[in-house]
Amino acid sequence: MNYKELDAFLFELTDKEKELQNSEELSDETLKVLILTPYLTSELPLNNANTWSNLSGTSRIKHEPSYTYTLENGVLKLNVTDDIFVISKHTRFAKMITHTHNLFEMNYIYSGQFIQEIQGEKFVLSEGDILILNKNVEHSINKVGKEDILINFLAKEDFFDSQFIYRILGDNVVGRTIASIITNQAREKNFLLFRASKNWQIKQTIQNILCEAFDNSKNTNPEIIKAYIVILFSRLLESENYELYLKKGIKDTSISILELLAYIEKNFMDLTLEQMAEHFKFSSTHLGRVIKKVTGKTFSMIVQEQKFKHASMLLRLTDKSIDDISREIGYNNLTYFYKKFHVLYGVTPNEYRSSFKNNNKED
């Protein structure tokens, strides 16, 4: 499947969309009843507001969905039971009422515009935008038209292996934050919004994923999908146009902590929580709590990791003594520096430096 064929496939109306296109607006309660009704009832005017493709088989073959909806505290919850990774196209001409998922979700606006309500706040999403949602984030999607195409990516934690989480994502603060969402270490209702409309590399990578997933001429290769996912997240981490939100409750205002995380990376050498709180006009207690809830780590842990990341760079790129490097990042106790470095990198500072020198000699 090439990009032109992908466009044709995504914009083509499904049988369900043809039914919905000229139908009357359904109430939230009616939609809730229909969604909770068993899927084998073929007479229903609406099933789940998504058309699913299974990466374990041919993507466009219709099959019984391997997911169910339950009702928890009056809110629909989607439970994926079998597949660890699913790609779907959102069904047009019908709204999707407030619901949550039991796994990681990413939405990509392929075309048009969508209004999503997330934890009680409305967001306008346009072509190229990417929304990453933690488990249990309540969200809904307004009814959209023919030119509005949204792609859903749903994944269980098992889909992301440790190499992806800790090597691809774990190299900077924001990457570790995404990792905490994937692994559900960030137990609050977090979401991350990328404004990526001008990033052609991200668009192209997603197109490649979709061409692989929706190509009816061959079986979908999950390993190819995984490879593209690694590229996609690597590109996302390069992007500067995004916002990270922490939600403590439906009525609370979103707190974007992107600037907080960037400020730590820039000023970690001599930064204290109190100084940072004063700069952003927060109380230090509140600021520390926000950072811990979003990243799963304390302010001091993040600063320490940044310092040792700087130390590792000095070991690779300079001939400074280990004692001087230890003091440069604020550790006068050399024994402690050695112990902590070994915990973080699995080797001593000397072994770390030697391994890079040996690799350069071989090159």
C-alpha cells in the first residue's frame, strides 16, 4: 500500500459510516446502551466508535473485536482482552461519549479537526496533532464529518519492551515521563499533547505504520510496526512543540509542566527545589508534588540523574580526572560518586571511560 492508496482507504466510508451519515443524532444514554450491548447483535445501529485492525493477522479482515466495555462509576471503560497492540480508525458521523481505557492510548489527527473533552476540559485538535493518554483518563470526542480522520493506537504495557522504555525513552526528562505513562508508574490522570503538523518526519513515519497495518494484500508484520514505533517516539522526543498535563480531578485546571522539566535540564547543576519554586511562583511543596506525580520521581532524583548524565558525558569526551568530574557535579565524596555511578550505569567510572576509548580505537 502506498500513501495514495492509504488516503483512499481512510477516506472511504465504511458501511457503518454510511448508516450514520444521514441518521439522527443519538443521545448519550442511547449511545451508552448500544456500546454496552453485546457486539454480536447485528441489528445495532452502532457498535464501538472504532473500526479495529489486528496486528496479529491481516489488518482489514473483519473479525469479532477482542475488547469489551464495562460501566464503572457511570463511565464506560474499554478493556482490551487479547491483542497487545491495536490500530483503528475512528468512526465518523457519531460522537464517542466519555470513556476510559485499561491501557496506553495515542490519537493521531490524520485529517480535519476534532474536539475532545479530556478530564472536563475541551481541546481542539487539528491535522498532525498527537495526543498520548495515560490509563483512566476520561475523554470524549464530538461528532465529526467526512474529512475528519482520527487514528487510534492502543497498547498494553507488554508491547513496549524494556529496551524501548529505558533506552529509547529514558535519555531525557520528557522521555522518562512518557515511559512512566506507558508503564503506568504515573498513576495520576496525565496526558501529553504534541502539535506536530509541521513535522514531516513524524507524518511520514505514521503513514508508514498505517500502510503496513492496513495493507490488505499481505499479512501485517508486527516487527515492522515496532520498528516504526521506535522511530516515531524518537522523533517525538526531538519535538519542542508539546504540552504535558497533570490532572488531579475532573474539575481541576490542567498544569503544563513542560517548562518545569526543561528548566531542570538547563539548570540542574546548582538548582534547588526552592529556587525553582520561586522562579515559577509555586510553593516548593506543590511543585515537588506535581513533578513526582507526573514523572514518578522526586525533584532530587531527577536532578541527580541529570548530574550523572553530565558526568558520563565528561568521561566520554574529556580527559578530566574522575575526582575533578565528581567535584564538578557537586559530589566531594569520591566513594559515594563511584557507588552511585555504578548503580546508574552498571560499571565503574573507569570502566565506563575505558569502554568508550576501546570502541574509538576499534573504529
